[in-house]
Amino acid sequence: MIGQQHHESGAHFAFTDRWGGVSAAPYEQLNLGGAVGDDPAAVRANRDLVARELGLDPAAVVWMNQVHGRDVAVVEGPWGEGDIPSVDGVVTARRGLALAVLTADCVPVLLADPVAGIAGAAHAGRPGLVAGVVPAAVAAMTALGAEPSRIVAHVGPAVCGRCYEVPEAMRADVAAVVPEAWATTSWGTPSVDVAAGVRAQLAAVGVQLRTQSPLCTRESADHYSYRRDRTTGRLASYVWLGGVPGEAAQ
């Protein structure tokens, strides 16, 4: 169910795979996306399952209405019913509040400054990479008191540059903004490496990338991939901070 977890100095990071939930095909099993056509009751059950496994209150997880942009919201608590904003980044200074990102090929970016008690999460697809959602999330964290040199970043499973085929003109447009994203597929056609672009953007703002998942969602049967399956579920990535500064991860 939880594909990967990382803990450091009170900061918690988690990434799901597609197994261990209740959704039926073609969303089987642990679909956490509420806007892909799955039964809403199954999505709620899956979100509850993951939250409980992580030791979180399901009602205290912050989700986004992701739109492939660069807007970032500062949050102090869960959204009210029907109040989820259209953003691709969220940051918080509230310890214990979990921030979540939904993906099925895009790059989930989790950020934390455990010293300042600031966490952030960003949804970086190709449009968001070009728009600069990751630097925007870091800037929002800095405005709350985080220091880029203290922020640690974990990047979850995403489609790799060997598999993300795009038209030549699109590759050129992306590379004009983020040169590091220029790539070629394993079969020799133009592609974009969004994760490589994210790494470059993090480095440019002084943020340390602690881990990047080696998994390609398109290649992995254990993960959802929109490019592979079109009608499919969504993975989730979570970041939150412990209750007090310097708290050891449990």
C-alpha cells in the first residue's frame, strides 16, 4: 500500500503504490483520485485506509484541485466541503497537517524544513514544470520562515524521460525554459524528463534533493500511469511534520 516512506528529524514523507485498496477495475486497487470516474465511496475508503496506515486523521489531510499551473496555497487546516482550491502547490506551518499530491505520471515533490516547521507539496507535470510550480512552492515556504538550505526534498514515482514521448516542438519549448528536461525516448524519439527538470529547479533555488524514486510509472505495473492506460487511478504522496520541533520520527 505505502510504496516508500522517509523520515528525518520530525519530517515524514510517504508515497503510495496501487495495491491494498477497494477500487474495482480499471482503478484497482488503491485509487486515491476523486475526479477520475471511480466510485466516490471507494475513493473515501482508500483515503481512510492510507491515512490510518500512516497514523493520520483522514479529515486532516489537505488535497488539491490540481490544474497544471503554478499557484500555491498557504494552508492552516483542512478545506471546508467544496472549498478545495485550484492550485498545484500547498505549504503549511501547522505541524501534524498532512499535504497530499495526486499523480499518475506527473512528478510529486515533497518538501520540508523541519527546523522551521514548514512543509510543502507540489504537483509538477510538464506544464507545471515550465510554469515554475516547484520554485513557487519553495518561495511560499520561504515566506513562512523556511530556509532553502534547510529544505529537504523527496521526489516520488513518475514517468521517466525514456518513456515520456512528446512532439519535437514541445520538447524544444520545454527545454527553452528548463534545458535539463530535454530527453530522448528509449526508441529514439523526442521526450521530456520532468523529474530531471525538477531536480534542476530545486538546485537552482538551493534546495537539497534527498531522494528521487527510481521507478517509472509507465514501466511499473505497481503504479498508475495515465500515459500507459488513460483510464486509471491516481497515486498519492504525503508530507507532514511531527508535533514539536526536533521530534524524532516514530
